[in-house]
Amino acid sequence: SSHLVGKQPALQTITCTTGMRRSAALCETNAPGDGPWWNGGAHMWRNSRPACELPAGLRCRSLATSPMVDGTAAAGAVTRITPQFVKTVWELHEDLRACLFLFVEISCVANAASTCKLLLASLWADTAFWRTYGGPCLLSAPSNSCAKLMRERFRKWLFRLEGSWVDDFVAFVDASKSSEFGADFRQLLSDAKYIASGLMPHDDPVAVAGFVDIVCSLLNDYSPSQLDERSVAEGLLARIEQRSDVFTLRQTSDVAAAFDRSVERCFLEAGMDDRLEA
């Protein structure tokens, strides 16, 4: 997590995995004022909203399918009851809520928030939750930032899309190629797949185009005869093909063509080796 304290060389920052970035939210910090739970502030462990006070539209409601008989619901009546877990999450202090979700995958936050309006309000749309969940990377965010801006800032930090991220990735690739043992293309292709997973349609199209150029260059340089590298390259191509919301058809075609050329090169090299041995 040392990459959070100042800017580190590209070779160190780009290779930071999701797990490392997630664990950074648990580190100590000297945040000013009455900050999140890891600030050591003296604020009380209570929710910023009154306990059990659910929004009017989210309170438990009866869905009786049969009329009442002597004040008792008919046998076919159905009653919707808010699960205890959902009520507990709603009543928890936002810092405790964030701490709870730090121990699961990030996708669990979105999956949980999409199950009901109550979890949507207490997770996805809760600014205080994201300020704690994002950890140190969101400390400098303005106090009046909305949840959407907090999520966007967290995404860019998590997938290394901050600032001139394309230039940082190029520097990382160049540093890897000039290292003593040469480039680890399995790692480089894996990092490219990770970045592609975090891109969104509203990201800078110029940066996305530059990223595609880097990917094509990596596919031209890696060794397809190494099955582990080729497997990661296939995964990278599949991810880019899945992200039609980010990459244009031309960009996807360029990446696919670069991969196909690499496989053809592999077969040609194998054929030449067979002839030399003969």
C-alpha cells in the first residue's frame, strides 16, 4: 500500500492488484477533522440517519392477495417483510457498512445494491459509505461531493485511470522491456485486461485509442508459443470484444487482427523449427 504515499515509479504503481488497492482502505491515515472510522476521530458509532426510520416508499407493506376475514389475513395472503439483513445494513453506521463490504469483492456492492431500493439507498447512493469504502483515495474529495462523483473517483483510482494513465502504462511497458530479464508479457497483458475492465463509455476517446495502440503492440511482441502468455492474450481479446460500449468496431477489429497475426506467427515459427530439425 506504499504506492498511496506520493507518486511511485510506473513499474510499481501499474502492477498494483485489486486486492492491494482494496486493502489500502484499511491503512492508517491522518485525515483532518471528523473523518472516517480509521481516522481515530471521536465521533459516535451511530448512523447519520435515525435508526429504523426507513423511507416512506421502502417500508414493509402488505401484499394481501385475499380479503381479510375477521381481522385475519386469508390463507392465500402474501406479506412482504424486509429481510433482517437489509434492515441491519440500513441501521448500521456508514463506516461499519463500508467495513463490512471491504471483505468481499467490489462487485458484491453493486450486486447487493441492485437487489432492492433500501440497499440501493444505503450503499450505491450513499456518499458517506463511498467516502469510507474508497479510503485514502477519496480523502481529498470535496465534502459536498455526491455519490456518483465519489464512485467515479474511486473507479479511476482502482483501475489506474487517473491523470495521464496511458503515458503511465507506456512508461511501465518500456521499463518492463528494458529490465534485466526482459518483459513479462503475461503480466503486461494481464494488466491491459484489467485496465480494459475498468474503462467506461464516457472516458476520453483519445486515451482509449492510445490504449488500443499499446494493446496491439503487446500482441505483436509477445511469444504466442508460450501457452500461458497466449491464454492471457486470448482473455484480453475476449474482454475487449465484450466492451462494445467502450471500444469501436474498428478498434476491436485491430486488436483481433493483431492477435490472429501472433497465432499465425507461432505456427510459422513451429514449421520452420520442424524443417531445421529434419
